[in-house]
Amino acid sequence: MTGRHRGQVRDPIATVLQVVWMSGHIVVLGLLGAVADHQLTGDPLPEIAASARDAASPTPSL
């Protein structure tokens, strides 16, 4: 007997996949937080006002 129980099979691929899976979740949560922060802290009104002035049609010349 080696002292290992039946359910304790060492599977390095499963461990690597678990780490990749958890890392992916952490990265996605970080990106979602960054996007939400950017959306909530940005002030789009000056950009909208500037683009409205530029969009005014010029007077036609004959």
C-alpha cells in the first residue's frame, strides 16, 4: 500500500485548466470593472457640444 486513497489521482492537466479558468474569470471581472469605471466617470457633454458646433452646415456659396 502506498498510502494514497482511491480518489486522489494527480492530474496536472486538470490543475492547469483550473488555473487558466480562474485566471480568465479574474481578467474578465477586471475588464468589466474598468469598462464600468470608464463609462461612469467619463463626461461626454463637452465632446457632444464640440461635435454639434462642427456639424453645423456652412452657408452655400453660389
